[in-house]
Amino acid sequence: MSKPKIDPNLHQPQKPDWIKVRLPSNPVFFSTKGLITDLKLHTVCESAQCPNRWECWSQGTATFMIAGDRCTRACGFCAVSTAKPFALEEDEPQRVAEAVRRMKLKHIVLTAVARDDLKDGGAHHFARTIEAIRALDSTLVIEVLTPDFKGNEESLQIVLDAAPHIFNHNLETVERLTPLVRSRAQYRLSLQVLAMVKRMRPAAVTKSGLMLGLGETENELFQAMDDLRDAGAQVLTLGQYLRPSPQHLPVVEYIPPATFQTYGDIARSKGFEFVASGPLVRSSYHAADFQVAS
């Protein structure tokens, strides 16, 4: 498949009111920020410039990004820095667990930068972090949002052996746009990863997400939904792509909230057990709204 071309200087549509974030003045926000700083942790909230950081931190929640804040890939949509990563910090799993304890979290989301420099892609680090959290309280719900590990089954098995309740790997966009949007990632490989996870650990809930507004068509979006269902994905998130900087891919279209609602209804009709669909929805936004069966 040839790499699609989108002019980076494409005229940007005006940002609508529904996408604008109002900043709160909530003391919980500052206590969350202070705790993360104190424990020297990274969050995808900051590194990826998530528009919901103010809301989530004000509610005392955050998505922990382990294995550093330098990614080995350079995706066209992502604000995370691309650079040679530092060595893994051996005590990071314990620091994440301490944050979970202090924040009194019941549903924890762990993600990580792509670590193609490591033989296991960072899988052991994921497992060690899960185990450190579970040592606090075995009833905590743990969700992981992982890179594709290049499709390496051994790396996936390492993470799955730590028994996360939810395994999330984002498809991000439709097949035609994948070569432009995602660095080194492949549409079909991501689907294979989700299918492998469901085969290797049927008890794990599988989840994926798509960004809209990058130039996809409705038919392409619906095909991606069907492909995810064929791969066994049970939970789906749909959100608006927002351009982090002029160096990133432009926004082609802002999708109205009513259209997101329609897309959510269509996804549910296709068999997804839970769907979060809206302009500001992100992979871990209100993640605890999906109740994992005990």
C-alpha cells in the first residue's frame, strides 16, 4: 500500500466551541500534580498533551506512562518526544504503586512509550509494574495500553502472565491512513496483536481506540470497527484528533458531538460491549466507567 499524502500546510478548520477545554481551579488538581512530581513519574496526560488532563487530575486520577518519556517511534499525531531512551528505572514500578496507594485508585491505567531498543519491548517492565500494584491490593483493576511489541508473542505473553484485567492496544486510524499516521506500526499487525491477546488470555478484556478527523471516510471507519470486532475487541474509544503542534499532522475535520454519538451507537450495534465516543474521549478517559466482570 502506498503511503497516503496529506499536506502538512493544509488549511486548518477553526476549532469549534465544543472542543475547547475550560481550566478548573480545583485544589485536587495541584495535589495530583505535586504527587506526580514528588514521585518523579511520567504521565501520558502531560507527555501527550491530553486535553482532559485538567479534568482527570482535578478528580485525582492520572494515566501513568512507564519506561520513560522518550519514544523510539515518531508518529505523526503524537506529542510524546522521539529520542534515544534512557535506561529503565528499576524502582519505577514501586513508585507507581506508591502513587496508586496515595491516590487511592481502584482502576489503574498503565501505558508506555514504544521501546524498540529493548529486546522485549519493555514487556518485563510492564509486568513488574502490574505486580507491584497488585501487591498493594489484589482487588484493584489494572488496565494496560501497550505498543505492538512488533507482534512478538513472547513479549505479549510476559505482559499477559501478569494478568491485567484489560488489554488495550490502539488501532489509532483507518487502514489507508495508517502509514502516514503511525510510525513503523501496521494496521494488520495491530489487529493481530489484539487477536493474539484474546487467544492467549481469553479472560482479558480487549480494547482499542480510533482518532477521527484525520481524513478518514465513514465507510473506512465502519470497516475499522468491523476489523476490530473480528479481532475480538470488546471495548472501543472514539475521539477527535487534535494537532499538538505545527510539526504534526493537520486536523482535516472537526467531528460534531452528535456525529460522535451516532458513531457510538453504530459501534454498539456491531457488538462492542462498551463504547466511549465523543470529541474529547481518549483511550483512558473515564476508563473505570467500564465495569470488569469479577
